[in-house]
Amino acid sequence: MSLFTDPKLVPSSSPEDRPTILKDNKSVIPFSSRKSLHKIKTAIVYCEGNFGAIDGKTANGLVRHSEKYEILSVIDSEKAGLDAGEVLGDAPNHIPICRDITDALKQAKSLPDYFIFGMAPSSGMLSTKERGLIIEAMGYGMNIVNGLHEFLNDDPVFTTACATYNVTITDVRKPRAKKDLRMFSGQIVKVTCPRIAVLGTDCAIGKRTTATILASALNERGIKAVMVGTGQTGLIQGARHGLALDAVPSQFCAGEMEATIVEAFEIENPDVIIIEGQGALSHPAFSTTSFILRGSCPDGVVLQHAPGRINRCDFEGMKMPAPASEINLIETFSDTKVIGLTINHENMTGPEVDIALIQYERELGIPATDALTRSPDHLVEMVLASFPQLRKKLTASVN
């Protein structure tokens, strides 16, 4: 029996059989309604057993920053009742963590527009239970956002559910048709503003978060920065320019990277372009960093490192590299310069972060900061020190 035909996994499609969302004991809007009360689309994020952890990076990122969706809640029964911001070590953000879909819907003011699968497991595939949960969400009338390598629009079970419940599935990672993929052409030379890639010494280490904070800080100070996303989370967050690079056939990766950056430059006319990194150049399990370096030909690199991480995530027998060795590899592989180090403070105390920043600056001879616990002014100054021509664009001071 398929998941779709199993009555235990498929909610009734009859509107009168569906529950009604209650707010202060008053009926607000039935689940059958498809009209959103918000200008920005609303969403609940599924992250069972992984919120705040490495495999929950999509949910973690959406809770911290989302231009495309208003995140109403996160589903993770292990942390139910807690505030999502506090779980991430940030200030409270009043996004509740819920036990399950029913709990999330009870706490919503209206039917969420989207159900986002917020985990990024190494397999990139759904479990049988997760397939059932997505069908359940569709049955309530929620559209689906899927960031996995498994494309649900290619699955007849899910396409049938889309038609039955009048909802859509967005497969974020699905690349354009092969006939439309682009090869590297050398057009990157047309991009005359600085291109800065935020790379790392491991996967799931905070590259996207640092890139997002850096781009925002530059824009707030009058330097027009455009961020180019290279993974599913950045695209779900609402990056205007980007691609899921790890889903593109390798022959076209550098070309798609180049073309996306050229398009961003021509459309936005920015002062600087920030490029999100993926994986790590030294990591044998990932090739995406090499394609980012080849396709973007960055003028500078900010390197993200986790001093408190002993082994690479998902690879217990693989020790983390030292920043110095990663810097040497990057600068040998590509005609670029690492302009600064940013750290992920996981497994570290405040004093340990202070000591690490001082030591790295002395050892590496470049500025170092923590994007989440230090002023973004340090990130901006890191860029201005290497690209002083941008100082004339400043309209707000850097402390």
C-alpha cells in the first residue's frame, strides 16, 4: 500500500472534516481556506530531533533570517515548548517550538501557507515517516518547500497529492534543464566590483550565516552588497540570486556559478558581491568549494572556522584542519587572498572565543571575529581593509 492510499497517512480532503484554528477560543480561519492574511507568506518548519543541531541547519537559518517567509513555528518534539531563538543561543524571537503538526496549527493565527522541510541529512532523502508527514501537511492545505536532493515533483505519490489538495511543491534544489545549463565562458571579468567568497574548514559551520550578516552590515552602512546563495537554505530564505550548486552536474558548476554572479552584477549594479561557500576545499566529501572558486574567481575570501570542533561533522575519524593549512590550500588553488577569519563559537565559552580571536590574528596576520557575538563593524572593517575603495561609499560609521 502506498503512503498516499494509506488512510492513516492521508487526512480527509473534505473541508468540513478538518479542524479549525482557534485563537483565544474564537474561530479565526478554517484550514480549508487558501487565502493568506499576510503579505509575506507564512510557514512552519519541520525539524524533528535536529533543531539547533548540524542537520537542522535549514531550520536554524530560517529562524535567524528569512526574507521570503514569516516563520510561525518549528516542529521538534524534543525541544517543544522552548523559544527557537534561545535554543540557537540568540535572543528570544517568540517563534515557538512545537510538538507536532497539530500543535503547530493550534498555535497559528491562520493556516500557514507553507510547510518547510527544515533538515539537511547527508542522505538527502526522506524517510518513510517523513513522507507521511508531508502528505499530512498537504492534506491540511499547506504548500511544501523541499530542499532535499529527492525531488518530490518527480514522485507520482506527491504529484497526485498536489492535485487532490490543490497545493504545490517547490523542489528548491532542482536545477534548470540540462539544455539550459551554462558552461564557464570567462564573462566573470565583466564583474568589476569586488567578489568576496565566504568559505570554511568544514560543512555546516556557519558560512551562510556569516555571509548574510556581512551583506546586511555592508548595506546598512551604505555599501550596496548583493549575496549570491549556493545552497538550498539561502534560496529558501529568499536570496534573489543563487543556485543549489551541489545539484548541478559537475561539468556546468563553474559556468552556472559564473553566470549567476554576472547576472547579479548586471541587474543589481552592486558595490560588492558576497558569495556563500559550501563544504570545504580540503574536505574529500565535497567538490562545491572548488567550483565556487573557479566560477566566481573571488578577489577575496573570508574563512569560517570552528575552533571547538575536533572532527569534521559526520566524519568522526577525520580531524578538523587548522585555518593556516586551509588558507594555504585556498590561495594555492585559486588566484585570491584570504582577507579575514570568522569563527563559529560552538563548544566554546566567551573567554575562549576572546583568546582564540587574539591568537588567530597573531598567527595568521589577518583580522578575526565572530559574526554572531561581535559587532558587525568588525566584518565591515575586514572588507574595507582589503578593498579601501569601498570606504567612499560609507554613509554610516564603523566603530
